[in-house]
Amino acid sequence: MDFELLRREPDVEGHGLEASDAADRLILDEAAEAIAAAGPGEVVVLDDAYGALALGATALGASGVRVHQDLATGERALARNTVRLGFAGERVPLSLPLSPELLGGARVVLMRLPRSLDRLDELAGLVAEHAASDVRIVAGGRLKHMTLAMNEVLGTWFDRVDVSHARQKSRVLIASERRVVHAPRPTTWPRLQRDADLDLVVAAHGGVFAGTSVDIGTRLLLAALDDGDAVPDAATAVDLACGTGVVAAWLARARPGLVVTATDRSAAAAASARATAEANGVADRVTVTQADGLELLPAASQRLIVLNPPFHSDAALHTGIAEHLFADAARVLAPGGELWCVWNSHLRYRPALERIVGPTRQIARDPKFTVTASRRAG
């Protein structure tokens, strides 16, 4: 397969943002024999960023490949890359939610190693609980992102964890011989934790930003919102890039008449936000969707949007992600509506907010973060 043909679109593209890397190729090389021996539907791919693993396994002869990608943009990129590379019929990977259906009967699981140990634990646990008894996980990543703790996490679910030779600054871990005595252990996801300062329960699936804690940027944003100057007469609000849904749940609790939409492109984040809303008794006024930004909301429909934007794509710092979200907010804001945003002060987003959204004022600032409110003109 020609990996150079793969693209990230509709995700952000640019220098240093490739659709595949040496780790994908090493995973496929290490798994080639197992893939060849697998029957129809027995190969499953987890956290395949843009389709390199799913399409690579198919090119090696796998049929009925099932795949789960956490990001909505990654799922769409896989669909486009499938067409771009000419796969059709039974050679089209089937995208599924993270569920027993995804993993049932799997004998070979290919995976990019997540940097979050919690995410790795959740995925490995699901494989151990629902895949075939002789399942083998072939998981790889870049050496700079790998730790010995990853071996230990896999070792809680599998008796054997083998390590490949390094190649092109990448390595693969192969987990096999599923534990029988200790697994399957009870699934403990999402995790729940009460934040005493906010009096809020945070629910988190593995890998979601900040987990069950509340990051300091969000705390500064909530303190600013607590002053009551954020479009106080708004009937609805949006928590854009919601993560665990802390802001959405806090807004719904602080303003009993407010209906909140929380949206994130991550399936794990969306599931976490739903659980956070339920844990805090506001699920009747918080609607959670998995989407690329605000694509599901009509133009000029909202008077208040709140955003703590991500500023990394994989390992790369890339401000294009935030600017994409700013543009989405500008489209969805009604005239006179406001985008309340917290951002790392060194990124200096204010000129971009002025240009993309409208007049921007500083609400709060500490040594690391700035909170701004940008008003949509018109």
C-alpha cells in the first residue's frame, strides 16, 4: 500500500502533520503473519488516526476489518482514504463505536499506543473482556512517546507482553495469553471524582483531557463566568470542544433556565460529558453531540459559546485547530452574541479572535491563561 497517498482531511493538515508514520508500518510488519492467518472479521483496529492500519491490514489480505477511531474527523478521513486508495466492497473497513460488538470474536487487534495510560487500560480491558480467548494485541508508537508503564498496563490484562526491536524511532508491544484468573475484571469506566472547590462530579473515560480533574484554565474560565456578565439573558449556550463536559454541567447548574449543547469531535469526550451531566443532575438540559466543531448547529443561532480550545494535534503544536473553532463560533453566533474563550497566554490568540469573531475584550488573566469575550458584530 502506498502510505504517501493517505491524507488527514478533513482534519487540520500542515507541516509536521502526517497521516501516517513509521510506527504504523512497523505495526503492520509485526502483525503481517497474524493478519494472514485471521479469518473474515477477526482483525480489529483501535485508535487508527487516519486509516493507515485499517487499510494496511486490508491490503495485507484481511477482510471484514472492524475499526474504531475516537475522532469524528479521523473516521471521515478513513472513509476518504478508502476511496482515494481504491478499496471497495468487502475491502472497506467497517467503523463501529467502542463496544462489545466491535471486539467480539477478534483474534488480532492492531492499535496505536495512546499516550494516556488510562486510555490504554480501558482499551486493553475491553479487548480482554470481549475478544476471542486467543486474541493478540499488536500496539505500536514512536519511542519518544512510549514508557515502560505501557508494558505494565498491558501486563495487567495479558500474561505475555513481547517487545519488538526498534525501527525508525518506533517500537511495537505484542500482548497475548489473556489472563484467565484475574480477567475480566469489572469495567470501571468512566471514572468519577468530585471536585470539592466546584462541588461538581467529573466523569472521564480514558484519554480525555485532564481526566477526572479540572485543569487550571477551565477553573479561570469558570471563575470569570461566575461573575454573571456572560450574556446573562441567553436562553441557550454551547460548550464547544467540551472534553469531560465540566463547563456544560457547571453552566446548566449555575443557570437553571439555560439549555446547553456540549460538543466534541472525540467519542470518549462526548461519552464523558454525558456521564458528567448525569452525575450532576443536569442531563435534562445538556445535550451532548460528537461532531467536528459546530457543524450540527445552524448559523446565527446562539448568543453564548464557551470554549477552552485544544492547541495540539497529536504531538505537534498547531494553532490551526483553535482558528478552525473560532471560525465555527463566528458562523454560529447570532449578532451581538459572544464567544467566551480561555487560552494559554503565550499563544496570543486575541488578534485572531478580533479578526475572525469580532471586538474582543480581556475578562481575566493569570500567569498562564487569559480569558476573553469576543462579540459578533452585526
